[in-house]
Amino acid sequence: AQSVSQHNHHVILSEAASLELGCNYSYGGTVNLFWYVQYPGQHLQLLLKYFSGDPLVKGIKGFEAEFIKSKFSFNLRKPSVQWSDTAEYFCAVNAGGFKTIFGAGTRLFVKA
Amino acid sequence: NAGVTQTPKFQVLKTGQSMTLQCAQDMNHEYMSWYRQDPGMGLRLIHYSVGAGITDQGEVPNGYNVSRSTTEDFPLRLLSAAPSQTSVYFCASSYRTGGDYNEQFFGPGTRLTVL
């Protein structure tokens, strides 16, 4: 069965620190990949997505992610986090058809 | 555009009661889905629809029913509420571009407590 693993459930960083959140999936074929963010009290919204082409994808608010096919990974990065980045981050994979599988999420807390 | 709307925002039920969570979208999206969000488990797909009149089960369909009579609306019915159904429920819609299923647009969620 398809699955999505997010390695860190909780991450605490100070402002200006660099961020990398891991995401691995288990599916050998063509995939569409997404990162969503859920700010406190809000609904999920899209950060970035990868369908094809350049494996380094840039999203909103300075986030980027790199698709490494050989490692089945799609890690999220940001060079310098801000207090306003405090949120829960979800990696999601679509492996054909409409169904999208979500990871368990990573809660990020940024200390001011 | 209002996007995806959900009602109610909060609901408390007693075990055995039934209710319907409402979901509507005004983006003319073909695909709609219901998820439940539980701590440490991410989002789990309950039911989804690929068009009016077409629904299918997701990962955790037991205890829930859906129907899709119009493109806009996709209500979720809890048949006989159980404490295990205490969760936050999100409705989402999406569309397709060529062969790619695009991102999902989420509603604000319904926080349900079953006593």
C-alpha cells in the first residue's frame, strides 16, 4: 500500500534558523507531490507542488522542496524561518487516480 | 468566490445520534472529498467523489455515508455517532489538468465531539 512518511513530528527552531522537513513515500511509479501548511486555527493550504520538470520547486513564502526520485523523497526547505512559520506541515502524494495520501504532519514551532 | 464552505464549524453529539456535515464549493470542481484529521495521524480519506452521482470509499469509510447530487454539494452523514468519530472533518475539492490531479482546496473544517 502507498504510504507517506514524515520523519519529524515536532520541530522547534529559533527565528532565522534553516528548516528542512523530511518526506518519503513508497510508490515506484510516477507521482505528483505536494506540501500543505496549516496555520493555527486555519484550514490547509498549498505551499508548493511538483508534477514534472525541474526537481527543485519553489513555493510561497520562501519555501522550496526538492524531489529526489532515487530516494523517493520530497523534502521541504526554507533558509531562514520566521515566527509566522509556526504551523503544521503535511506532505502528500498522488500516485495516479484522484486519491491523495497525506503524511502524519510535522508541527513546527518557531521561537521569536 | 467563497471557495469551499463547511457547516457547522463546531458540533457536539451524543453517542447514537445522527447528523449531516455540509460542504459546498463554487469553483465548479469535479472532485470532492472528505477527510478526518486526528493528532499524529495526518489526514485520512473517508469518502470521495469524482463527479455528480459518483462516490467511492476512502481509507476510513465505516460509519459515514455520502452522496453527490450536484457538482457543488457533497454532504457527509454520520449514521450513528460514536466517540471514535470525535475529530476535525475537512471537505476538499480539486480539478484535473490533462493527466494531473491538481492540489486540493480545503474548507475551514468542522470540529465534532461525540460524548
